[in-house]
Amino acid sequence: MPRQGQSVETCILAEWHKNKGDMVTKGEIILSYETDKAAFELESPASGTILDIFYQNGDEVRVLSNIAVIGQPGDSVDEYKPDAIPLNNDVHGKETEPAPHGKSTDGKGIEEEIIPFVARTGEIKISPRAMKLAGKLNVPIHMVKGTGPGGRIIEKDIEIASASLRTTPLASEIIEKEGKTIGTLPTGPGGLFRTTDLKSKTDDKGTGYTTNKISNVRRIIAEKMHQSLNHSAQLTHHISADVRKILTYRNTFKTEQYQSKGDNITINDMVCYAVIKALKNKPEINSHFLGDSIKTFHKVHLGIAVDTERGLMVPALINADDLSLPALSTALKSLAEQCRKGNIDPELLLSTSASFTVTNLGIYGIEMFTPVLNLPQSGILGINTIIYRPADQGNGEIGFIPMIGLSLTYDHRAIDGAPASVFLKEVKQQIEDFEINF
């Protein structure tokens, strides 16, 4: 199992694309795996036959552990077998016997015992502390998605579910015994789902909808978005900037002269270049809010939101303020491509790696939106689409000029409205006064 960054200790084996006994060639994709930050694909390091597979889909595996053997038929594989079982105690789909209360299999104390909870809806694996919290908050565990090893429900899962799945004790009992599920809106006191709010479960077939299990990356994104909105004071300001100069440069970069040099500099590249200049001039928002302190960066480590098939990724471009516009354009495209291919360094995906983030929805025609902070960063700038708007062009003449929308979300705990507005105005000015020496 490859090591994806120094902070990654385990990976989840998402899907084997080959089976035991299959022939593989060097460089062929043989499996997909995920960290708690991103999803990746593993290429076969050699050509040969897959002689044995030690871990199965869904197993959590320590990095640098042997996960399979590739060789020639008849070769021995015993010496390559890992000593440890998967971290989710699930080997080839067989559940191991749970340890006695408060003890591990070696007799040492453990922080939290994992036990299976048997209900009418099937076996549910849940920790005792999660079970206790679920009872306290009236959360039906049969409807909670476990994110612990092997799909176990842990305390964090109950805490997240309590925001939307709290039921009365009677409703929880009916859910378990009759297989019902909650409806759209709770009508009970304090946001509790009552018995009248329940509905019968139906199969996906013929109902006009499908239910799909979310990926590990999607779960991580959901948790981060929820955490960001719950643990910060977010406020968004909107402004528009005249992009006539940038569009002129864009037309220049589209000419044969620049295309032949490979300088495919986009509007997004130029806006990012302007944002970097604004951050250097107004560094207060180029910071992390750490609760009792604020870390303000002297360099700009620009986070750039990238949409991939696996979900949203936000890699950081370290020391972006050291780059020329062509170099910045190349670096941004390289980061995006690494994210889409699944070979981005996970360390660059840490929210602490970037000092400020830019996200662009303008290509989708979005005129205004509210970006969500990538904590602990103090700010994130959303780039919107270009719209032609009437404006005074001088001498009493009104004409339509291209304006790009900018949406700045900032953490009001770290920065007040006035300096945030000053920064946004600086970004607008950098765009409108955009200059580059050829």
C-alpha cells in the first residue's frame, strides 16, 4: 500500500480491478484506494500473475503493508503475507470475535470496545459510546451511516446524525420493529421526528429514484462543509470588476504566436494572478484563524478548487506569489491534472497547506454564489461568470461593458467587514488595472 504523504498512516482499499489469478502488465491499473483526503489508483509495479490478494474491498490497511503478490505461477507467497489483520478486523469478509469488555485480544486495555448490535434490520456494528450517545439523543442507529473501520458507527457519526435524525423514543422503536424511515420534516418539539412523521420503506425499483452509497471522498467533503459552517462566523460580500483589459490580454494569448509557445493563459489564471497581488498588498486576510491566535502569512499559498469525478479537491500552490503569469498558469493546470488523475500529493490537499482559496463557477454561468470557507483559512474568493452591464463610459455615453462577479466569504472571527471589503476592492482594482510585461 503506497504512502500518500507523511500524515497518511492508513488507506481504505476501495476496489480491486483485478482478481487473484489474473494476468497483469506493468503500468496497468489494478486497484483504487482512498485516504481521508482523496482517492487514487494504483498501477501494477510489474508484469505477471496475481498470485494472492491479502486485503479485500473496504479494508483499512496500513501504508507500506503488502496487499498482494505478483509473480509466476508456482511461486511461493507465504513469506510476503502481512503479519497483521486489517484494521477493521475483517479478513476476506469474515468478522473476528469481539474482545471481552474493556480488553483487546492481547489482554491490554483499549479506549473503546467495538461490539455488534443485533436489530431486526440486521447486524449493526456500533461502539458502546456511540450506542450510549444515540440513546441520549434519540438517534435511530439503524439509519446512521458508520464511518469507523469496517463501517462501524462511532460517536462522531451519532453527533452528525443528531442534526437531522433525532426521533422520539416511540418513533425510534417503530423504525426498528416495523422498518419505517423518517419523512422530510420533523413536527415534534425540538426538531424531533414523531410517529406521524414516519413513512414506510420501499424498494428502489419502480419508485423513480435510486439510492447509492456515498464514497469516502464524498463523506469527507460533506463532513468538512458541515464543520466549516458550524464552527465559523461566515459572511459573504459581492462585487463586480471591469474585465475589458483581461479580455484583451486573453485574445492576445489566443493568437498563434502564444499558442505555439504553449502559453494557454486563461481568464481564471489572470484573475488568480490579480488575487495574489491583492493578497500581497492586503495580507490581513491571507491568514488562518486558530481560535486564540491568527497566523498571517508573508507568502501566498493559493488553494484552487478542482472539480473531479471523485469529488471536490482543493490543492495548494505553495509560494504562488513567486511565479510569473505563464508559470502560474502552468502550475495551476498541473495541480488540476494531478487531482483528476488521482496522483496529487495528499499533503497539498490539507486545508492548512493553503493560506487563501479561489473557486471558480463562472464557467457554469453562475452569476453569484456563497463559497464555503476551507478552515482554518480566513477567506475564500468565488469567481463568477462575465455579464455585460450598462455603465457610464464618459461624456454622458452609456454602454455595455463586461463585468466579472466576485464573491468573498470571510471568517468574521478573524477579520471585520471593513478590511474584508477593502481587500475585495483591491482585487477589483488589480483586475481592472491588469498589466503584464511581455
